[in-house]
Amino acid sequence: MFDEVLPACQPCAVTVGNYDGLHLGHQSVLKRLLGAAADRGLESVLLTLEPSPREFFQGTDKAPRIGSLVDKRRFAEQMFPALDHFVALPFNAQTAAIDAREFVRDLLVDRLGIRYLTVGEDFRFGHDRAGDFTLLEAESSTCGFELEAAPTFELDGSRVSSTRIRAALASGDVPEAEYLLGHPFEICAEVIEGDRRGREFGFPTANLNFPHNPPMRGVFAVTSRLDGTLFRGVANVGTRPTVDGTRLVIEVHLLDFAADLYGQRMAVRFHQRLRAEQRFDSVEGLREQIGRDIDAAREFF
């Protein structure tokens, strides 16, 4: 079931993981992978799962994500141009049922032809997450590939992890998230047509079709580069409680910009949270607050 997405890359060096956010810890693993691949004359492969197992089992609402698959691939290609293959394995009920040893022998050894594998010592995989580093050590001896544990990457005495970054974003600390990521926190998505409510307020917005649950809520100062020009703006991430909204939306108002963006992919960089999401007593109260948010964004920039 993976034949359509697996590259013809035998033999190769591989790392496997969710890689949500492609943060500094992930980057240290990829540097190790690329170095090992170059030293051994192997092609390098980043193997990730889409959706993440957590998102598949718990549902999108309960499994926030730092970025989409598009974001993950984009940052991987930008930061590691020497990476030969970025592979997203579809994760579904069939994938979840694969025995851990079958995952290693059928997928990694037989289909990818791995000669080198690096993962964190806490890496778990296979049906009921039965596969762990101890199993990989046994399989590496049996199947003849080299296994290397990726050391924990720490900043300020604490492990850098996607969980830590999601917590920073949830608390509104965008600079801390960017510090841990080692790159800007951005969301890249297609602009789709919304309900045009922002236009009615006098503040037209670009609505992003982000298919996951971002870890933050509120109003943010943002930038977006379009056709080589950097535009500043304000983004709202939330359900718009003042107008009885229930669906999560990401809507962006770019300052001093009036063109139609429908159908375009738009990368939005988040800089700072201006305020938390809140419900107003009236639409007019919301309109006035949006004006203050725009003033706050201009002051920030």
C-alpha cells in the first residue's frame, strides 16, 4: 500500500518521525542523517506519517499541529537542500495495524533497502506502539543495517520538542516558539472564500484553508510576502464568538493591500500575539476592537 509514495532509493539512510514543526531537535537529527548518508555513499530519506498517529486516533480537535505537511516539506527543502527524499506515508487503520517487525523488515529493509537508521531513543512504532529502540537494535543485527540513537537536543536545560513549542504557542509566546523552532513560525495554506464578514466590517481578510488544528488562538501581528513584496498585517485564529461562530478559522487582514488572493497559496509568518480571542457584546464593539488591533499591529512593526 506504500508503493506509490516510496522512492526508488536503495540503498539509503533513513530517519522516521512525525517532525511536527521541524524544530531545532529535528534539525540536529537531519544533520546527523545527511552526514551519515554522505560518509557512506547513501541516499538520504526523511520518512514521516500523514496524518500523525495522534491526529488519526484522537481526532483533529484534540491533536493540535504546529504546521501542515506542506509546511513541513517546505522547511525541510529550504533548510536541507541536500536531502534526497521527503516521504509522507499515509497513516490509516491499515498502517496502524502493521506489526512492528513487519514495519522494519517489509517497509524499511525490503522496500527502502536501508543501511543506516537514526531515530530518538523514545521512538515508538508499529501496532499498539509495540516497536521501540530495543526492538530496532535487535532488528538491526538481524537485518544488517546500522542503527544510531539521535541524542536529545536541549535549550536552556530543557528538551526541545514539538510539545514544548505547542505549549509556547498556546500561551501566546510566539518568540519562544520561534526560538525553539530555529526558524519563523509560519502557516502556509490556500486562500479560500469566506463569508465576507470582514469586508462588511471594512477590513477584508484572506481566509486560509488550514486543514488541522493550530495550537494557538487569538489575534496576532503577522507578515506575508506576496510577489516579492512584504506586507504587514493582523491575523485572527479562532471561532469568532461574537458572530456565533463554531468553526475554527484563520483570517488575515494585510495592511495597505487590496488585491484578490483567492486560490493562491499564502505563507503567513506570526510575530506576536496582540490579544486573546474574546466575545464582544455587539458587532460594533468587535469592529472597534479590530481597528485597535490594526493600530496595535502598526505600532508593533
